[in-house]
Amino acid sequence: MEKGRIIVSQAHFALIIDRLCHQLIEEYDDFADTCIVGIQRGGAPLSERIYRHLIDNLGIDHIDYGKLDITFYRDDFRRTEKPLEASVTEMDFIVENKKVILMDDVLYTGRTIQSALTALNHYGRPDRADLLVLVDRRFNRHVPIQATFTGIRVDALEREYVKVEWAKYAESGEDRILLFPDKKEVY
Amino acid sequence: MNTGTQNLSTKHLLGIKDLTSEDIRLIFQTASSFKDVLNRPIKKVPSLRDLTIANLFFENSTRTRISFELAEKRLSADVVNFSASSSSLKKGETLLDTVNNILSMKVDMVVMRHPAPGACQFLSKHIDANIINAGDGTHEHPTQALLDAFSIQEQLGDLEGKKVAIFGDILHSRVALSNIFCLQKLGAKVRVCGPPTLIPKHITKLGVEVDYDLRRTLEWCDAANILRIQLERQDIKYFPSLREYSQYFGVNRELLDSIGKPIVIMHPGPINRGVEITSDVADSAHSIILQQVENGVAVRMAVLYLLAALGKA
């Protein structure tokens, strides 16, 4: 039995993605010297969806696109019970003097983004880095990090859990966002 | 959203014998990720930035020591090096005292090479730090076996059912013993080949085959790990001359060409060119000797990373 409450349905989800893409076009125009970097793992499907929508449906010719794994840069290594499993990094370009749009599914404590910024520096010094997130959990930040582009703001308690489901991977076969009263009930 | 994975089943890496096949696969999976890191413009990650690692080498080493040190530095650990030739050991200090002194300077992990088999085992009973065996006498050399198996897997895919032959001085080789354990845990078939005097008497009890014919063994195997004759450990003469040894057990181009199938050629180094292997074989396209060295850093990073993950207070 499903215990999570749907806070963004499939139709609403598509609208959010569409809106975020248009916000990006407004800001970056033709995306010259700009690259999209999805943070593994949650940011990877989001960045892929946005990248494809920009290229396939919104007439953008070319954007550098990569996926960044931050496992070895995380600050909670040796502070969690289990070792952290790495994902693949696919970055076939350097970010020196480029505008970077980092993407992640949920912005929560901000520590993931902090680690991603460290990892990003290993690919050069970007001209500027922005952050796009699908969900911004506003009230649980551990570090002073804010998103430039936000899909939806969710005010949730610390014990609650926000889960982004992608049609491609989810049992439901739908894109949606759910709120669970307790993380233990998710997995 | 990293979900984490299973832990290693052991706090120390004393030998392959103590590892499960899941441990070995976890190390390989992590090593692949670190291999990616090593191919980036900046080859350093901050994972072990709050750790200090002591490299205690009571026996000479070039490759292993540099490989460990690089692995540690690529993971941002602080490193202290110690070698027996320049230490107080000469003044009569015991192993335990030496190590305890170093540990009281707040060292979190110890990488140790020692001429006495079981030295790491002994140490692990007396100190809290994670210990990694970098070779203990003629006993085990686990990271070498891991990088050997990792390198074969890169060439041949999953090791299940693959045939790997180990040639040369099996009697004195810690690499051979660790390799046998590691390859068998991954499902490979292992055969050893060398002069009868250099094959331990009851080695078949480990489940390996023994053959004294170089050609027949080469024809059988998919990968050949050719070991060095360890003259420094040989207290008596095990064969009449190096010249005779190379005639019977030296791998050369003509021999390999006449077999008519590709064999992955490996050597843990240092190579005695012209003795166990000729230069044209060591430098040939089928040789992965330099890949072994490259993989060594990634595999050692994986071992350090996974043990560090367990070592939290």
C-alpha cells in the first residue's frame, strides 16, 4: 500500500519542466558557452529531461551536457554506516570560463551542492554556476546555498521525505513527486 | 541520493584468504570508479582528507610503495613513510614498539610490508588502526592479487571459468598464493607451472593443477602470470643455472607465436628480462604489464577507501 501523498501529478510535473526550460532560455538565450551538469544520481534524470526538451522541442541547437558524480567529494564519508557507492561521471568537456547550470532533483541540506561545487572545480574554473532544482525544501538548510531556478517549493518537516519518481524507472510509470511522513516508509 | 552499498567483511586487509568473493567484487567495482577519477584532468578527490596513513616498509619495494603512496595522496590522506633501512629497528626496537610509537602520533591506517610471514596478522591483534598487508614474506600480497585479477577481468570479462596459469618461482612467491586465492574465489581455474623444486609439495590441496611443461600450460591458459625468480629468498640452489631456467621456463616470442592463440601476458615486476620473459614478449601487444601498474593505484585507492569507511569511530 502506498503511504506517500502525491504533491505533484504527472500533468503538473510536465508543466514544471516546461516552465523551467523557458526560464533557462530567457536567461541563457542560445546557450552559447553554457553547459548543463546533472548531479548523480537524482539530478541525472532531471538534467536529461530538461536537456532533451530544450533540444527536441524548444529549438536549441547545442548545449554541452554532462553528469557529475560527487561520491568521493561528499562530506559525510566515514560518518554514515555504509560506504557510498559511486556512479558514473560523464563529462567530456571542461567548464573553464563556461556558464554552468548544475541540476539536482531535491535541494535539502545543501551539502550535495557544496560537494558538487568542489567536484566541479576539478573540471576547471567556471565563469559562473547556477543551480536548478526540481524541489526546494526550504527550511532544512545546513549551508547557505540557494537555487537560481526552482520547480516547486516544499515546506516539509525534517522527518518527512520528498521523493521524485521518473516514469522511466518508477513502478507507477508516471512522473510525479510524493511526500512521505517518514523516510523509513519509502524504502 | 546515493543509497550506499554493502561493507567489506573485514576491518584489515591481511590476505585474500579472509575476503569473500563479494568483498572482491566490491573492491573491483570501487576500483573502476577510481580509475575514472585517475583519467580526469585533476586526479585527486578529498575522501580521506581527515586521515593519516603510515607506510611501513620493512623490506625493499619500489612499485608497491609508490603505488600505495600515490593512491593515498590521490585520496587526500596525509602520509608518513618509514623504511627499515633508516629506522631505529637497527637499534634493536621490536616491531610492536616501532608501530605503537608511530600510532601514538595518531595514525589511522597502516600499510605494511615485512619479511616475516604473518607480521600483519600479529600486528592486527595488538593495534586498532586498519592494517593493509603490502606483502609479508612468502605469505600473501593481497593488493597485487587484486590488481592482477582486476586487470585480467578488464581483458577477458568475468573470471568465472577462465583459465589462468602462474609460472615460475611458486615456492617463494606471496604473489602466487594471493593470486590463487583471489582467482579461485572469482571462479577461475588456476594452474601453476615451474621447475619441480620451485613448486610447493602439497599445493594441489589448494585446488590448483600442477604442470611442469611450459608449452602445454601456455596452450591451456587464457592468461599467463609470469613470476620472477626470487634469488634473494633462495637459500639453496633450486635449479642449475639461470640460463637453463630460461631455456625450459622462459616465455619467448617464438613459443607464443607457435601456440596460435592470444594469451594475456602478465608480470608483477620487477622483470628479469631474458630470464623468465624475453623483452619482445614483455613489450608486446598482449602484455598488460603496464596496465597492471596503472590499475594498481586504482585498486589500492578502492581498498583504502572501503577500509576507511569501516574505520569510523
